[in-house]
Amino acid sequence: MTARIDHTRPFIPVRIAVLTISDTRTPKTDKSGPLLAQMIEEAGHTLADRAVAPDDEKSIRKAVKKWVK
């Protein structure tokens, strides 16, 4: 099944946060996070936040809990 955009419905922008999970990347060396952030904004949405977290459950939970608050 191919996803299709229904242009008859109004566009509703949403806030999106990008979390890069990596043991080797930092905010300075992350390439995918900035690209996703750019694509989000170009699509008309709002970038709520962007972060890089190590690949461990505690760090990922901490980042997501911060955003939820």
C-alpha cells in the first residue's frame, strides 16, 4: 500500500523532537539529526528540540522524559 497525502484536508503542523541515539556521535558530529531537523522545518512543522544520547536505556529514557515534561 502506498501512503498518500490527502490534499483535501487542512495541514496541521506538529512539534517534533529528534533524538539521535549513538555511542559515537556528538551534537557536533551528528549528521542525521540536523538533516531530519531541516526536513521537519521545511515541511512546515516545528522542531521542538534535538539531542544526541548514548545507546543505553537510561540515557534514552532521560532524554524522552525531559521532553515529556
